[in-house]
Amino acid sequence: MARFRVWLRRRPALHLSYRILIAVIGGAIVVGGLILVPLPGPGWLIVFIGVAVLGTEFRWARRLGRWARAQLARFWAWWKARRAASADARR
């Protein structure tokens, strides 16, 4: 993949076209996921996949993805602590 990126960067018009294509595909995935969020199913997962696609070309999307993973890790730690406390209270 690294060789492809080097090859692509040597051709500015093609590189711009590729970035636009990634932006359109990633944006469509994000929008589709946001539409699905209120419905039962994997809406947020699809949004995060779209951000990951955007993150292949855009630094802001990579930072957003890292931030979202950190928030998810914090949430799961909180959830596990809450469930453990709830289980202890029932005993």
C-alpha cells in the first residue's frame, strides 16, 4: 500500500481524484450510518466504518477515530464497573 501511495502522490491530478473518491465514499457511508442510527441495527458501527474509510486519507478523520475509540474504551470501563457494583449489591 505504501508503494501505491508514493506512486499516487507523484501524479497530482490522480491523487486529487483519489482523495475526492475516498471523501465521497467515506461520506456516503457516514451519512448512511447516521440515517440508520435511530433504527435497530448497526448504525453507529457503520458511521465508525465510514470514519475509518475517511481516515485512510484525511488526518482529521484519523484523529476523530482515535478519539472515538478512547471514548468507547472509557464507556466500556464504566459499564463493566457499574455491572460489577450492581452484581455485588444483589448478593
